[in-house]
Amino acid sequence: MSSHQVLNFKRLDERATLPTRGSAASAGLDLYSIEDLSIAPRQRVLARTGISVAVPVGFYGRVAPRSGLAVKNGLDVLAGVIDADYRGEVRCALLNTGDDAIDLPAGSRLCQLIIEQIITPVPEWAEDLDETARGAGGFGSTG
């Protein structure tokens, strides 16, 4: 996928907004809400965008938090893998980690979609795995 390749979106709802980049070099495309949202502290919501996307084979779409909403409001994204063969509505699983309600009117930028290249190896059982310097050292074992 070159830097000038097109990513096709389908409008599923007339209120949908085509995703946009905050700047020309932004990794993510901002996704917009089609409904007013009020998210209470510690509450999860599945926010609608009204769009679907055709992610190219060999890539996946990662739905990620927007830095501003995460830092200022404690808004996090809980899940967000969009496989190349998925054609349903893109939704944002949002969690308010803060102590105050977050109100976002329809048309607000909720999260961002980042397209990442992947490999899809076939899983197999193996008798042994290659040795590494770290070996079986656990989380935090490298200092």
C-alpha cells in the first residue's frame, strides 16, 4: 500500500462523515460520531460512525484513542481490530476512565483508524523453539 493509495469507505448512514487526517503526516484517520454521546465515569459505550471500510488484504485497521481526548478527558478505546474481510459498520468501543462525564455531540472526532501491515502465518505445533538471550524471562525481566 503506497502513501498515495486510496482507502475506500462506504456511507451507511446519511449523518456519516468521511474520515480525515489532522495533518498530512498523521498516521491515523479521525473517525466521527453520528450520534450525541454522554459517557458517565467508568462507563463503556459502543459509538457509531455510520461507515464501513475496505481494508486491503495484508493490512488491518486499528481503532486507537485520539491523544487529545485521552489526555484531557481520560477517554480510551477498548478494542479495535478491523480485518480486511470485515464490511460491517466501524464502531468505537469507548471507555471513560475519568471522574467526570464526557459529552460529545454528533459530529465529534471519537477515535482514529490506523492502517497497519500484517503477516498471517499458519500456526503449527513445534517440539522446540529457537533459543534467545532472554529465554523464558518474564515481564520486566530485562530491567
